[in-house]
Amino acid sequence: MNMAEVRKQFPILEQEVNGHPLVYLDSAATSQKPQVVIDAINDYYERNNSNVHRGVHTLGSRATEDYEGARDKVREFINASSIKEVVFVRGTTTAINLVASSYGRQNLSEGDEIVLTKMEHHSNIIPWQQVAKETGAKLKYLPLYEDGTISLDDVREAVTDRTKIVAVTHVSNVLGTINPIKEMAKIAHEHGAVIAVDGAQSVPHMKVDVQDLDVDFYAFSGHKMIGPTGIGVLYGKQSLLENMEPVEFGGEMIDFVHLYESTWKELPWKFEGGTPIIAGAVGLAAAIDFLNDVGLDEIEKHEHDVVQYAMEKMNEIDGMTIYGPDAQERAGLVTFNLAGVHPHDLATALDSLGIAVRAGHHCAQPLMRELEVAATARASFYLYNDKKDVDHLVEGLKKAKEYFGDVF
Amino acid sequence: MSFNNLDTLYRQVIMDHYKNPRNRGTIEDEGSITVEMNNPTCGDRIDLQMKVEDGIVQDAKFEGEGCSISMASASMMTQTVTGKPVEDALKMSEIFSEMMLGKDIDEKEFNLDDMGDVQALQGVAKFPARIKCATLAWKAMEKGVDEEQ
């Protein structure tokens, strides 16, 4: 499938919003879904819906096959060595919370350190703050440079034998920075620490190989990778997951239940208490098929072209400030401010032209403070966006500048 | 491409309050109440100071940062409630919330002209994503009065 064909597969993009063709530039918040994903979920409910892992009946077997088939698809997609390492969860937030509450509580004690960056999303900060409070561990933040990057020298200095966990995002949802995960994993391991990676903004957009990166935990969400909401993945190394306690208890995750104690199922099911997110997993599998069909390398290259073009054109507008690294070194999103127009006003003005961008703090308040801004606007691109979308955005920005310039 | 529909939101008087905010600053009086309020979903923030004596809002001033709607609303609110009895200010806040929900205000019950420039914010009701920007200052005022009492 070529990139021009791709866009046509997303029915939601065919509409008008406020009298203008929709230009959707908010995929870093959530992506749109192709028809095949919507159909896969419908089809599951129309023909195969049943509970998994228990029914002897035919529908039960089909649902189990669908659900476990999806797990194997995810395993292959991120190159995990076994399905035991692929835990289905609600999303990235749940995955990180699982690691913090289980691995964190079991392995952290007073004086231990958790090393983070200042560009983390709230969901990769607060779970660690909470577990630090409970265990007496300390959070330690790496310096952030003007161009929105961190330095490996700082990582080498910050990570010591006291470090137990390095918690870092692979791609910043605000700056678009791509962090050197493989090198950071190596440094963490040299000190006996584990690395837990927020992959919400990377897995949808680039090839991720968890074995090559040698990460210990890796979390991502289905809805940002053209799959449905409510399904996400925690990858964890088997040796680590084996020794971790579940955080949710109940049906589906047990082996034997007695009156006063119980035992757990084997991996990965011991972490999946309750009826799992079956339709979500089915949708995610269809999303992975679609992404593979287009090709992750193809998608990455396409987004790179679009973001490079966007930065070039946006920088031509007077009063434009773009945050983060150069186009060469960033993922497909641009966070910016236009002098004289507050980002919320900008987002409302663009929305009236059918252009959807995000405005606010992007769930990264500490980073906003670091950038010394209260809010910013963000345009984020995905496989269905093209340079024409950028042209609409740039034209909209110019109009908005004119409009707010006039009213002042 | 045109912005015709935006004019219902960004009325001239709103942009005037944004550009030339009334009552921006702090009250140098010890007996005043200070309230900090923010809109956690978008980062707008207001520090409101009020001086209430004998059940009357004697003075109201604000500092803060946010979009044109939130800052204009704070300017208009402080202008409108200054000199009014506390219960009138609270009643106005109630009316303002109804206005933001797009409800018709019974003009026999309440004279909208008493709200002064605040009336210009009526158009915000048509932009659901922006209602919280407009109500922030009013919520801060309610909280301040609440703390005072």
C-alpha cells in the first residue's frame, strides 16, 4: 500500500468539521482507526464474542484463539522472545503503574534511586513519585538541554550503584526528542539497575525491537497505533516478570484458590486479573497487520518528510517558536507557540477551519516549567497525514495571526 | 478560509479586556483574601485577591496567565463584582454558569445589564471546549467568598 492509498482507509478523515475538510493533527493524543480495525472489532462481536480460557464451547475457543493470537502478533511486532513477556493491560499508564507497584515496591528501599528525565509524561512521573514515597527511594532527574535532548555523559554520571530503576520515555510527546534507549539500557545494566521505557510515542511510529534495545520493561498503548482505546501492552523480561507479584487479583489470574491462600497462573496471565480486553486485543492485532502492511520503516520515513516540511514552513512565520530538536533528530510532531496568540485561542481558531491540534501542557507540567511556558500548541503527524495537511496548518496559522493581530 | 464564526467568541469587548485588563495587580491591604485557582487540563492560572467588608466586595484584583477568554473573564468579573454585596456576586456567578450552559436567563428575574461587559461572554457557550476558561475567575471568586465566610 502506498502512502496516498493509506489515507483513504481511514473513514473518519473523510468528513468536514466546521465547514472545512478535517485536518487531523492530534495523533500523539490518539490516532484514527482504519476500516479494517473497525471491521475486526465488529466481526469479533458479531461472530466470535465469548469469554476466553474457560469455555469448552466453540465460541470460547474462537475468542481464546483471537486473544492469544493477538498476543503472539504483538510479540513478533516488538520481537519479544516469548508470549510470556507480553502482558495485555489498559494502556501505557496502567503498564507503568504495574511496574512501579509490583517491581518498584518489591525492589526499592530507602536510599535507592530512580533516574528520570524532565521530559516525561505525567504517567511516567507520578507512579514513581508514589512508590518513592512508600519505599523511601529518591527521584533523580537528568538535566535537559536547550535543544530538548539529554546527554549520555549525564546519564553515566547520574546512574550509580544506588540506581535501581531508570524510567525514561523513548520519544517525548512534547519535544519529539528520540532518546538513546539502547545506550541508556547498557549504562543501567552496568550498575545493576533496570530500565523501564514509556513507548507510547515510539511503537506507533518506528520499528522497536525490545531484544535489540535490551530494555527490561517497555510500555505502549493500542489507541496511539491505529488500534482501539482500552488496550495496551507491558513488555517485561521473563526473568523479571517471574519474580513479580500481581497487582490485581481475581478471576482469570489464579491457579488454585483455597480458603486462606491462592496461587497464580503462569506468565503472562498472572498479571491479567478479570475478563481481559478481548475485543481490544483483536483490534490491536488488526492494527499491527495494517502497520506491517504499510511498513514501519516506510511510516517513519514518511513522517520524517512531513515533519521536516512542517518545521521549514512554520519557521517562516514571524513570531514562531518551535520547541525541541532539529527536524533531522525528531519524531513526527511539532510543539510551538505563536507570539501574541495564546495556544488555546490558536487551537480554537484552527478548529474553526477544521484543523485539530492540541493546546495545553500535554500532560507534562514539569517540562512546561522547564521551557518556561504555561502552555503550548502541538501538531502531531501520522501515516495518514501529508504535506497538504501542513499547508492547511500553515495557512491557518497565518490567518490566526492576522485575526488576533487585528483584534488587538 | 475565513473566521466569521470566531467573531461570536472573540467579541471586540473581550479582546479589549484581554489587551487592557481591568484590576490586574495585587491589593496591598492586609485584610484581603487570596485564592489561587488553575485549570489542570490546560494550565490556565489565576491568583485572585478580594477585600470584603460589611458583606460588600470592596475591591478585587487578579494576576495570572491564560488564554484571552480566561483573562478577559477575570477582568470583567472583577469589574462587575466590585462594589456589589457578596450575595449579588454569588448570584451573578450562578447566572454566569447558566449562561455558559447556553440556558436562557429569565430577564424578569435577573437584569442581565447588571452584569455589564460580562454579557459579551455569552458566545462562549457555543464553544464547549472553552467554557472552563470563562468560568475559572468566577469559581475563584466563589471559593474566595467561601473562605471568607
